[in-house]
Amino acid sequence: MASIDLHGRTWSEALTELIATYNRVLAGGSSSEILEIVHGYGSTGTGGSLRRRVRSFLTAHSDRLEFQPGEDADGNPGHTLVMPIRALPEVSDLLAEQVLEYCETARTQSKITGKFRRYGDPSVIRAIRSLERQGRLRTVTRGRNKAYEAA
């Protein structure tokens, strides 16, 4: 069983490492390889934000994997067991999709970078440029400001 420990990481760091490890395990070729994601339970006693975000991410990509919360598998809520089926999209692709969804209503670059600041301005701007090149995001004028809107 492969394992990844996400303790002490921000969500952005954890997501990057999770996707890379998951895809590496899948590429390893063993069709029955299980990935154990150790995220901890959280210090509040009600479940940590990292655990919630990891499981929310896994649920959103349930067409690419199967997972079982640790509390259901062995009574330990501090980890989640994942059976990879198909590769997960890279973080940059996920960011672009989120930006596109956010821009259903026209948004300025400063609003977009503010909304996705946890990814860092350069990554957000690259996602905007990539979406523009693909024709999925277009520029519009909002008063005196340039804004972006889903095409």
C-alpha cells in the first residue's frame, strides 16, 4: 500500500502532492494498489479542514477513483483509502476550470486573482491566459475596466 502524509501542509501544497502521488501510484501499473492518504483528524475534535477538503476533492472526482473513509475501513478518521482508476487532472487544469466557472459573470483580473490567491498570482494569471488562448474566456469592458467572462 502506498501512503502520503499531508500533515502540516496548506491545502494548495496538499492538493499538489496528492495529485502527483495519486498519478504516480496509478502509473506504477499495479491495478490493485491502494493509496493511503494521511490527513489527520483535526485538533478541534470535530474533523479538520484538510480532511474535509481532501474528501470533498475525492468526491468531486469519484468518476476517476473509489475511496473509503478510514473510520469506515478501520475506525481511524485520520486517513482515507483510495483506489485509483483514472489519472487526476493537474492542479493547473483544476485552477483553469475554477476560474472559468467563476467568470460566468464578468470579473476583473484583480477579482479573479483575489478569489484564487491561495494558488498565487502567477498561476492564476497563467490560467487566465491559457483560457483566453483556448477561446474559453473573453475580455469585456466593464466601465473603465477590462474584465473576463466565460465565452
